[in-house]
Amino acid sequence: MFLGLLVSTLAPAFACPYAGTGDGPSSASVDEASATRCATSIRLVGASCSSSTSLMARRVMEEGAPWTGKGSLSFPTDLLESGVSAPVGFQPEPSVRVVANELVQVLMDSGHACERLSLTGRWLDVDGVRYVVITSFEVIVP
């Protein structure tokens, strides 16, 4: 698999629709090719990954700038007009929308989606939306 794994757990800081047991990997990374592959989870992308999501992920990886952030994922309910599946936000940067790739799915499935995280990836502002493609995460242990 494409993951570098390190195991630890951390209790969620707030009620989260993706709360889990936290017994999955607490850090992981992907290469550029994997970063542009959509998540397969229906709860993240709907029935299938649209071509607009894959195209945006590739565009962010090719044209975007390096990005790092420490904070928590958020779960806005609004859909983007672009049709890009980016159902996850990032606090403390409310303009960030995280593109649903395989690594985001790992965060959701591992039970770490609602914990404090250190994220790296690339970002690109398109029509006022800051799209982020995550290439690695690490759970921040308090």
C-alpha cells in the first residue's frame, strides 16, 4: 500500500460526523500520482469520483504552491459550484477546501479525521476557493 504508518491515538476535540476509534494509522503520506486519485468512499465523493475532482487535483499538484497547516478538519455542508468533490474544510483557514483524495479517505477511515493534525500538500486558489490536495498527515499528540 502507499502508506507510511505510525500508530497512536488521540481523543477527538469536538463532535464529528467522521469520529472513529482512532486505531488506524496516525501518519501517512502519498506520492504525487496517488495524491491525484480520488477517494472511493461514497460519503466523500458521492456515487463516483467526477472527472472535475481528478482534474482539479492534478491542476493543484501541477500549478499549486507548497502548503502546510496545523489544525482540525471541518465539514462544511455547502457544495462547490465547480463540481469538485472537496467536502472537507480546514480550521483555522475557513477558505480552504480539501480535495477528496485517497489520503483524505485514510483519515476518515482511520478515525483521525476530527483530531488536531499537521498536514502538508499543495494549494491553488481558483475563483476564490483555496483548493488543497493533501500529500501527508500526522496526528498531533497533545
